Amino acid sequence: MDSRGEKDFEKFSKIAVKFYDYITRGTLIKRQNEEIAQFLISKITTGNLLDVGTGPGRLFIEISKLKSDIELYGLDISNSMIEQAQKNLKNKKVNLRVGNIEKTEYEDNFFDIITATGNLFLWDHPQECLEEIRRILKFNGSTYLFETYNDYDEHEYKIALKSTLKKESIPRRILIPYFLNNQLDFTYKKSEIEKIINQTSFKNSYNIDKIKLSGLPIWLKIELKKTNHN
């Protein structure tokens, strides 16, 4: 495989970004970001937070509503996506940057907390990306990856999705299952994610929990802790 997805996202057209932005304005993604934002705020109220693959900036909109003193940073491989995020966040204080998490220009030990949603399965070199995350994460800081996984309960998922989509507009009821099912076909199994992490410096300091976001039982919450022992 030439690329798991990085190259496609890197050359995202402005039209594709507008389409993606439309999808993320729906009820499902809004609720998902609300839940992630509330979780992150429960872990940190001040300091530096990096959102990897920040897309059109929807997570930052929800974090900003919670009135924390966190310094917000967003990184995305797509220049067009960062331009869209700048428009969506024009009245909010967020440091946005185009770049690949495999190699960044952030300082060592800079972030108190790092997060990413639905990113890991797209990284061409996930071990290298996780090592870079560790480099820029402060000691005793944590990374939280919210990742879909392949070996979910399909029956439970279909029931939950049908219920969730009732709150969406008609176009999103068609588009969301299409894109979400494609993602689930391509994403990793839980055991494969564990294998990736065990090949990095986080191998002795991680935890993976099965969770629901927006009521969908297809998510893992992966906590990676940077300590003096890893």
C-alpha cells in the first residue's frame, strides 16, 4: 500500500474540504466533539493542548464553550483543511499549523495533553508518529486517541446508528453511514492497535477502553502516558 490515507488528505481540494465541513456540522459529530471536549477538560484546565488532524476545527469550538484556560493548538496535514478551520475559528484563539505528526517543529516536552480523533488508522508510519507525540509531550502528560476499531459488535452498531441518524438531515442520513462504514472497514482491530503501541516507547504505559461516542459502540479511548520510565 502506497499510503493509508495521508497523501489523499494532504491534497484535499477546497471542494472536498467544504463537503467534509458540511458533514461535521451535523448532530452526530457535534455530540461526539462535545463528549470528547468534556472529557479533555476533566483532565486539564490549563496548559497546552494539541489536536492532531484537527480538520475544520469542530473540537475546538466545543472546548471553547467550556471556558477553560487551555492554550489550543491544531495540526493538520491538509492546507485546505487548516484554511477552513481558520474560518470556523476566526473569533477564537487557536494556533493552527499545517504539518504531519510524524515529524513536527514543536519543542520537546511542550504539550500537557495531546489528542486525535479517527487519525491513527490513516497514519502511514504509526510507530514513528507515536514517538513524535511522545517527544513533544511533557513528562507525566497524556495523549488520548479516540479511534474506531474493526472488531466491534456489528449488530449493536447498526441499531445505535439507526437511532442516532433520526436527528440528522436527510442528506447526512445517507452520507454518514457511507463514510463511516468505509472507515470501519479500513480501521485496525483492537489487537492490531495494541501491537503498534507495543513497538513504541509507550509500550509500558498505555490503556485502551472500549467506549461509545454519540451513542455509537465503535470507539476506543487510548491513553498513552509519558513517564520517566518510558
